[in-house]
Amino acid sequence: MSLAEPIYWYVRKAGWTQGPFQRDQILHMYATSWISRVDRVANSPDGPWSPLHTVLGLGEQPDTAPPPTDAVWEIASQQFHGSQPVSYGMLQMIAAAGKLGPADLIRRVGDARWQPAASFAGVFGGPRAWCTACGFEVDPDWRICPHCQARQPAFEPSLATFAFTCGVVACVWSVVATITVIALALRRATILGVALDEDFPEAFAIFLAPAAMCAILAVTLARLARRTIREGRSAPAHLPRAITGEWLGWTACLGLTLVAVAVTAFGVAHFQIRP
């Protein structure tokens, strides 16, 4: 007769996927209102997902549940108002919810020294340094916890950095190219046989085309990065960079649109160009 394999739970809340967790951890999260009865859970990070109350039979009001045995992390953050220690898995959920920043201080119960949360591997991204199911310290290369046999999830590389880089390039290129074309046109410069003071609309289109491509790429990559973060496949720490990259991409697109309108209006007025 073989013993039944332990059942671990994954939580999907507001697009985030966290886990694995044991049943007592789930009950404690519910009792402290970090998850609700309608948040979805599953026994696998790939689903199928069901509302929490349908699989654990929880009532409308959270029942009092003692902290799990691995609740050994204390938090000193203005955004987090809890007073009890939390588990490593719940620490990750608090970070994903924006209630814990990289500079906020945390420590393990019994430690005298508080340290920035970013100094603990896995809280904001990358392979986890502790198993979220049992709190056992694991090697980053382990995919199975040797203590509880829970499968350890790993984050995928994020596109947020590429989106941010493309956004910066698009904004800088559009500004530099606009100033350069205007300056050369005022000097009546000729490049490759093209007089910029007469054919400046074409010059703008040529000089600003790379900026437009980078802006579109920034927005596209940022949205892909944000989707993988919401699905729990990329680290939550990359979300601010993805948001900034998308914002820079849209800013560059708006600037390029205004330049195109201004160039078109100037061309119609001064060269009798018929739109």
C-alpha cells in the first residue's frame, strides 16, 4: 500500500499565479483576507482553476486559522499593515501585490538584523531560495524540493528590458532626428543630392522611420511582458520597467504624430501641396 502523494495548491489572484502552497497556508491566507473565497486555485500551475470555496468548502466569513509552521518572515513596510510573521510564499504574494518594495526591510524570526527585501533571492524574481510549500531552503537549480517533493516554479526571462530600451531609443531618436533635419533645412544643406529645404517632408520620413519602428516595438514588447507577468510566468519585479517602456513608446508615437501633422501643414501652406 502506497501513501497518497501530498496535494499542493496554486493561487491565481488578479492575474497573478503563486505557489505551490499547502492547505494550511491557503487557509491562513484566507483567514487574513489575502485571498478571497472567489479567487481561483488549482493543483497545478497550468490549471484547471476553480473558485476557492468550491474546492475547500469555505464560508462567507474567513475562519480564524493559525499561521503555518513556516511563517517566519517579519516585514517592516509602510504599505503592509500585518503584524504576524508570514510564510515565504505569502511574502512573494505581498511583493506581487505591491505591498512590499525592494528597499523595504524584512527578516527571519530570531534574526536581529533587518535587511532590504531585494537582498533575499526569489522574493521579486528569479529562482526561489526557499520552497513556498514548506519553507525548506532549496538550491536555485532544484526543480523539486527534496523536503516535501513540491515542484518549484521558475520565472521566464522578461521582455521588459527590451521594451524599455526600445522606448528610450525611440524617444531620443525622434528628438535628435527632428532637430537635425530642421537645422540642416535652415542651412539649406544637401544630402545625397537632396535639398533638405525643398524636400524636407521626405527627409523627415526617412530620418524618423527608425524611431517609429522602435516606438511600435516598445509598445508591443511591453504589452507582451505585462501579460507574462500577470500570468505569473515572469517576475513581478519587471512590471515597472515594462510600464515605463510602454509609456515611452506611446510618448514617442505621439511626438512623431505631432511632427507629421506639423510637417504636412507646413508643406501644404508653403509648397501648395495638395493633400
